[in-house]
Amino acid sequence: MVNLLSIQFVELLFASFSLFKKMAPMRGERGGSPARAARASLPLPRRLIRQIARHVASSGRSLRRLEVSGRVIDNFDDIEDASDESDHEVAQPAVACGGNAGNLPPADHDDDLTSLSWLQDRNLLRGINLTKGDVEDTKMIGSQVIIKTEASTPPPAPRAASPPRTPCKAPPSPPAAHTKPPYSFSCLIFMAIEAAPARALPVKEIYAWIVRHFPYFRHAPQGWKNSVRHNLSLNKCFHKVAAAPGLGKGSLWTVDPQHRSTLLQAFGRQPIPPVAAAAEAPAPAKNSPDPQLFPFLARRLRARPEPGADEYLAAATVLAMKYGPAVLQQLPPAAHLVISRCARDEHSYSGGCEERRTAEALLNLAGVCPEPAPS
DNA sequence: TCCAATATAAACACGC
DNA sequence: CGCGTGTTTATATTGG
């Protein structure tokens, strides 16, 4: 079997090289200072390295050493200090690309180099599975990237600043009751509705679900409920259906199946879930979901879903976002295949390529390895 | 700078 | 009238 991860990493290097070439006229091809030359020897885009460092930092650790294809980066001060102007500077890749263009992403994919979602898309961060503790940790990513970390000492002082608006590309801090969840309101609503047995909830229940699973909102300013209602009304992904008799005030809200992929894309724009929450140890941390959180989703996933039913992709995504990828490993391999096929087949309109990339990114994020399509 | 996505606030209507 | 729900508008923020 071909080492897919290695291929993907070669793609990363090739894509970086393409970007490097694209940027050349802007940078001007002059001889550089020694410092510049040293910076230019980085085997990864500077911004990419910073994003990896921030992701590692989100677990309370610090990035100490990053090894890419045998090339070592161990001075991150220089990278942090570098100006934005040099963000895209990448040395010519140290590996031969060997005419792998057939597997290259579309040209516009280069833009994704500046986005963490691109890392997910290319499956590079999947291997990051840091654990708490002070011992040094070494991880392999894509069999060619090695990240060494150590516990940050001292841990960064909590900032009194208000929580960042979501979504944000920066990885979220480890979950805590006082921190705002890194999910947008549409994602929160999506999760709440998808987790419901009937996949329909009245507003009140949506509030309750959010408060139950994200304690931040227990003491958040009341405006967030207004935001939820605003989101339900304005977001065409959510539909109001007739209220069941005896429900009381209000209607039931559902996710429009036609717009589920939009919500999935929104999920794809969310930052990677906190590594601590994604660790396979199911010991529920503070603010982490109850194991019984999504019994219906889990049942759906285990019930050999029909091919093409993208709600299983949604369910898989929601499950993985909440439990971590380990949840999906409990599923039969056939379920992985169905999810994979669904992701590839369901979107055949003009934007299908993007849809597929998003779906595959979500699968990667969820830890599901899509099987290569049969030729 | 522009734009899209999102958050937040507020006003208002409606029905119980 | 109060309250919850739903709609709409306006504005701010953030990141690409």
C-alpha cells in the first residue's frame, strides 16, 4: 500500500514550492543577507510553522523542535519575530517532487497555505495527539514531520481580554468553563439539532443543549440567546417546521438537508478541537461531553448507513468534533467506506471539488481515512 | 481597502 | 401586561 501520508507531505512541499515561485517576482530575487539566507532555508512556510506552534501551544505545551524530512527547526524565536512580509518564504523543497502533479490540488489551493484548515485538509495535523504532562513528547506526522514539545513553563497568564469572536483560525485554548467555545452559533445550533433524536428542536431546547454542553453560556451575557434566534432566522440552513401539539410556544427548528454541506463547510472553518479533548482517553475533562451525549448519532453511524446519505458525514463530524477521532475508530470499517463514498459522490455540481476537499478535510479532521476511489 | 462571515444589540410584531 | 419567540435592521469585528 502506498504511503498516502508521505505523498501528501510531498504535495505540501510541492505546493509550498509553487507558492514560493509565485511569490518570487514580489520578493525580488536578490542576494540576501546571511540572516535572510538562514530564514530562507526553512523547509516549511513560516506561517505554517507558526500555526503548528500555536496549535501545540494550545495544549499548554511549547514547540521545541520541528523536523521536516530530516531538516530540523529548533529556533522558533526567529520565526515568531519574522515579519509578515516573509511569511511565504519557503526554500526549495529538499525532496524531489518527481512529477506528482497529477495529485496536486487545484491552483487556487495555494491560497490555502495561509489557513490552518489547509493543514487539516492535507492531513498533516492528524497525527498530533499530545497528552498532558511534563514529559517531553515526540510525535510523527505523516511519517516525515516530527514535532517535539515540552510543557510550557510557566503557563501563559490568562488574559483578561474578552473572548475572541468565533470562528477564529487560532486553535482554541483547552476547554474551560469560562472560555467561549470556538464554534460559531450556527455550528452550535447544528450540533444541538443533530444531537436530538428527531433532529428537530425548539429554541428553548437549543438554548438548553448549548448551556448543558458549553458551560460558558451559563453565565454569558443574555445576548447570546438573541444571537441564537437571530442565527436561526437569518441562516437559511435552518428551517422552522410546524410545532408539535403540546410543545407550547414556538416552532421546531431543523437543519435543511440541502444546506447541510454549508454547515459542514462552516465546521471545516472551525479550528481544530482542543487536543486534550481529542485524546483517546475518554476520561471526561471539565466541560467535555458526556459519553452519552450523542447516542442517536452513534447509533446512526453504527447502523450501516445508506450510501449517499450525507447526514452520516454530518453525524461523523459532530461525533468527532465532540468526542475526538477515537470515537470513529469504534465504527465498522464499512461505515468509513460509506462515509467516504458519500463525501465523494454527493456533490457533483460545479463546486464539487471544493465540496470534496471540505468533506475530506472533515473526514481527516475526524480521523477517518477515506479509501482511495476504485479506478 | 474591500468583502464575507460572524457576533452583538436593538426594535418590533405576534401570540399565549 | 409580561414573556418568549421570531424577524429585521444596523453596526462592529475579524480574517482573507
